[in-house]
Amino acid sequence: MTPTTPFPRRTARTVDVGGVPVGGGHPVSLQSMTTTHTRDVAATLAQIRRLADAGCRIVRVAVPAPPDAAVLAEVVAGSPLPVVADIHFSSGLAVKALEAGVAKVRLNPGNMDDPDGLRRVLALAAERGVPIRFGVNSGSVRTVHGERAGHDLANLMVDVLLEWVAMARKEGFQDLVLSAKASDAPTTIFAYRRLAEATDLPLHLGITAAGPMDEARTRSGIVLGTLLAEGIGDTIRVSLTGDPVQEVLIGHEILAELGLVPRRGVRILSCPTCGRCQVDLVGLAAEVKRRTADILAPLTVAVMGCIVNGPGEAREADVGIAAAKGRGVLFRHGRPLCELAEEDLVDALVDEVRSLAEEAGG
């Protein structure tokens, strides 16, 4: 592997999620979950369309009660994305979700204790060719299996999952995806590493209860980045308390930084500033980011604040500026174009970015 080639991927079985292949060396798919009440079909579909526009490939919806299950067929019919039904506690709701035509069902082994009902779900899923994700999280598995607390948490999650896999295979069901999410990075990473060694099933990566934006970005970046760099993971979700569209944008950023998906949009490089900086670089970078947010072409833009590293960094970007007191130099593909007054730098840089984007068709 070289710095310009993708990280090698773990080989996993392939399952089909509503036309999106998962595992088997296929691209890692971004997943998110709606925050609407699923029974509010209009609001749910509006949010799904926003997620699709942001680059989401698979969407999960909560099905906590019969009124939500009752509208699933309408949600599935109107969704531009494959719909996954998120089921807890009730095998009956899982059956209704399958009858409604969902592309996948997520079941939580931490809160389902209905062997006969589970067998009915597996039989119907097999009949309809629908995969199932067994997804445990640290809170629910610890509640149900507390008597096994002699296990550390990561091993407990994995052991429960492997028991469910064995049970499903005994019933002849193979189209499985697994996930094991804790709320801290070390537990989650350890669990996924063990799952990756113990099974060839595709893995959905994520962290549970990740928190608001800043905390979620950090925790998810550590967990997803570590595992993906080790070749582990076939779908991902960045969980955060907030707009799920942000989950997709952050997830895409993680995948693109690792070279696992093509970059989409402008990537801003800016220095952290130091005592040599004599311009308002924070303000300059923020304005450039705001004014290029609508550009989809995969461009790297440097906004640098001094003459030490600035020219070199700006030369490595598609376009950039290296600013000094009251002035700065505009670069394009490593070539200095002109020297400008500080107040003209952002306008010139944004114009150059848009010119490059038009040339690239984005």
C-alpha cells in the first residue's frame, strides 16, 4: 500500500440492501437514521430526501409501535433510499415491516427474547430475500445479560452476537449484518476487531450515544477512522444529537479522507496560526468555507497565514492564498498568479475556486 492507494479491505460476504451491495469489497456505504416520527410520513420522506441529497445510501427508520409499522409501505414506496426498519422488543413489528417491503430489518439481541417469534422473522426474511442486522449496543446488552457481567463488555457484546448468528444459521438464514456499538472508543474498537476475526459477515460500524456535534465528531472519527484504516467495516453511521444530514456529511468526510470514496466538495486547508500570523486567518478561512459551500467539485483550497509554511502549503492545493500583513499571494496548481491586497484575497480566491469548479464540471 502507498499513501495514494486505498486501505486494504477485509473480505466479507455480500448482502443486498435494496439494491445497495454491502460487503464483498463493495464501497463502504453511508447510513443514517431519521429523527422524525415514522408515522408522520410527509416529514419522514422529506428528511429522507435531504439525506439522499447529502450522499446517504441507506436510511433507517424507527418502528416503535403499530402506527409506525402501518405506514411503512408508504414510506418505502416514497423513499429514494433503501429503508431499514429499526425494531426493538417486538418480533411482530419485524414481521409487519417485512410485509411492508423494507430493504433490511435491524433487530437488537439485547432486548428481544422471543425464540419462536424470531424464527418467524427469519423465515419471512429468507422468503423475501431481505437481510437482517443483528445490532447490539452496550446499554441494552448489559441490561439483559447482566448475570454474565464476568465478561468484559466488548466480549459480552460479541458473544451475544455470535450466539444469535449460530441460531440464525441453524434456521438456515445467512444474509446477516452485525454491529456492536458502545459509547466509548476502546470498547467499540475491541468488539469490532474480534467480530472481524470471528466471522465473515459484513459489519456496520458506529458508536452509540455519541453526543452533540463536537463530541460525536471526535468519537466517531476515532472509532470509524481506526477500524476503516484496518480494513474493517462495510457500512457506517456517525451518530450525533442533531440534524442527521450532518451525520452523512461527517461520515463522507471520514471516508474521503481515507480514500474510500471520491471526495465531494471543497476541502479547506488552513494553518492553526501562531505568532507569525498578521492577518485575521480565522475570519478568512470561515468566509472562504461559507462562500464555497455550494461547490461540489472535489477541490482542495489552502488558506495560509504566514510566509513560512504558507507558500508551500498553498502550492500543494488546487488553489490557495498565502497571506502576510496587508497582502498575500494567490496560487493555482502550485503557480503564483498574483500578489493582492489583504482585502481582495477572499474575492480573488473564491473566483479562482469557482473557475476551477466550472472547468471540472462541478
